Amino acid sequence: MAGTKAIPGGMADQPSTDFGYRSVPVAEKRPLVRAVFDSVASRYDLLNDLMSLGLHRLWKRVFMTALDPRQNRTLLDLAGGTGDISFAWLAAGGGPVILSDINGAMLEVAASRAAARAALKNLALVAADAEVLPLPDGSVDVVSIAFGLRNCTHKASVLREARRVLRPGGRFGCLEFSRLQVAALEPLYDAWSFQVLPRLGRAVAGDAESYRYLAESIRTFPDQETLAAMLQDAGFAQVRVNNLSGGIAAIHSGRRL
């Protein structure tokens, strides 16, 4: 959980957290992250293609298989952004979806996409902080979060909330960029992340800094083993890790028993 450092400020030290490679006061992270996603919302699909060289589409298909959509199951799609996971769940025959995101600009894109797909019937859009969900205990069957956990300030709080709203037997899945497991590829991966990607962000979206932050946020995110331990600490059982593309991304899953 963030807050292990302190930044001198005023009469008392302020707890700090990571914003990419920067250390910022905890209270400042949410508006900083919101500004990033306000900037990239209209080009979010392009952002994912650039960051993953298009592999995110394959990873999301694997992730959907792991979530196991069923008509009688309700999905809570945390940090659901523009709706990729929600729409894939519905297309695969899953039950009702609650698409939750803290960022209004992202939800506006999701709403437009849902209207175009005539997917509004079984989709509820909720503006909410994943750390404090406005849902009762044991109210959903599946909780997903895809490429969103690393942008949350208190990741352990998100995991505890996910478990709280799950029904007994419910499953949790997290798809996120993770720690590369092939050492020989690290120089190439770093060059892509910190040299090529910001330049593409500037050329395509006029925004190099947002893309630089997103690359940095991957490096400061807990590695596979650490995140698995965090799921266990949050009370999840049957915790599993599935590395994708050599660990560039990983799926972490668990159940509420």
C-alpha cells in the first residue's frame, strides 16, 4: 500500500505515493491520474495499441476466458474505462454489467460506445472510486479490473473492496502490465517504453507526458509475486498468476470463499 514515504510540508509530514517515478502527496495522485485519462480518453484504444503493440486485444480474450461469462452472473468492471471488458463480457453471453470508473471522460466514451452497440440494456455506468465502492456486500458474482489497478492510490483497498462486494464463491480477475520475465528482452522493452512511446504520444496525441507516466507506472507496479501476496492478504483464496507474452502482462485471479 502506498504511503511508506513522507514529504515535508507545513506543520506535519504528508504521506506520499508514486506517480510514475515521482513521489507526490497522496491527495495529489487522484487529480494527476484524472488529468492523464482526461487527456487520453478519446484515444484510449489507440493508447492501448501503442503501449502493447496491439497485444492487449489477445490478452483481453484470454482474460475473458478466465472470467468465464455466464448469463446468470453479474460483472463489476472496475476502472472499466471505455468499456472493452464490459462489452466483451456481454458479447460472450454474460449477465448484467456494472461498469465503474472514477473518470467522467472515460465513462462518456463508454456511454457513446454502448449506445452505438445497443448495449445499454444490460449495462449500468457508475462513477465511483474503486477504493470505496457504492455497492452492498456480496452483490456481484465477478469483479474485473483491466489495466486500472496500477493507477489506483491504495491498491490494497481496491482489492479489499473487490472481495467485499463479491458473493461467496465469486471470482476476481486483474489484467495488468507486469514484470517482464525474459531478461534478454529488457533493453528493447525499456527503449520502447521510455524512448519510442513518449515520442509516439507526442506525434499521435500531442501528449508525451501522459504516455511517459503510463510507462513509468508499469515499472512501479508490484511484480507478479507481490501482487499475488496482496490478493491473499485481502482475503482471496485460490490465487493464481498467468503470465502473458513473457510477463509483459499478467492475469491475477482469486476467489471469495
